Amino acid sequence: MNNLVDTLFAHYAEAEGPALLWYAIRIQQLPLALFGIAIAGAILPPLSRALKAQKWNEYLRFLQEALFQTWILMLPLTAALFLMGDMGVTLLYGRGDFHFQDVVGTTTCLWAYGIGLIPSALVLVLAPACYANHNYFLPTFSSFLAMGLNLVLNSLFIFIWGWGAVSVAIATSISVWINFGILGAKLIKPQLFFHKPLMTQAISMT
């Protein structure tokens, strides 16, 4: 739904806006498809089994590990997206009728989408954690709230401030951070990223 909203607002922002966003989001969604969705699909069965057996500590451990692994994977990928995004856009699209200004526009949109890469991946983990606990209201509520915020921000950025297509990607990233914040406030324990075994694992990976 957000992609449809993005396309509609991008059309009003500038003529080439929908194309720039389409090219950018295809790159941004690649790490989500390769890692985020895979982790989300793998975590649901053990979470469900832990809850069915009423092993709450085991449920939290699985959730913590999945969130931490996602964070560890997405952090360097986000950095690479910002550092080498222009090179990737040029390599993939920079030929034929795709001119220099198109590369610049697509890269800018990619960076704006990249702001929301980490929370997008974490939401993919947190939502199944809610489903495993038969909590369907929270992810539905947070997604609808984020969608509403996306509409408000797009209207503000484009119709009031007159920003270009990149503002659509910025609005999407802000809304996904809000979505993550709502889910995370309910599910993530304060000690998550300071859990000693997980920190040791992270250091060994660097």
C-alpha cells in the first residue's frame, strides 16, 4: 500500500518521480528480501513452539537473537548503501537513456529510503513475534498508524513545502521508524543490544 501511495505522490512531485523511486526502492529492497524476510520466516516456528510450551524466557531469547542478527546484518548494508549507492545505481542503470541527472535523482531517493532500511528489517522480525503470541492488533495498529503518518508527511512535503520525489522516500522512512518504535516499545527489552553473549558474538564478527 505504501508503494502505491509513494507512486501517487511522486507523480505530483515531479514527472520522473515515480521512475526514480521505482529504481531506488528495487535496490533498497534487495537486502530485505535476502536477509530480513529469511530471518522473519525462520523465527516464527520456534517462537510459536516456545509460547505453546509456555517457555517465555526461550521466546525472548529467540526474539533477541533474531533482532540482533538482523541489526548486525543491516548496519553494514546500510553503510554500504550510503557509501556506494551512487556506484550501484550507475552500474545497474547508468546507460542508454538513463542520464547523469537520473543517476543523481535515483541515488538521492535510494539514500532517503536507506534511512529506513534497518527499521524495515526489524519490523519484519517483530511482526511475526506478535503473531506467534496471537497479538494481531499491535502490528495492524502500528502499520495503519505509520501509513497515516506517511500520507500526512507526503502531503506536507509535496503540497505545502514543494519538495521533490526524494521527500516521498523520506516520508516512507520516517513512517517505518514510527512503525518500528511502536512494536519495539512493546517487545524489545532494554538490555537487548547489551546482552553479553550477543555482544561477544558481534565483536567476533567484526
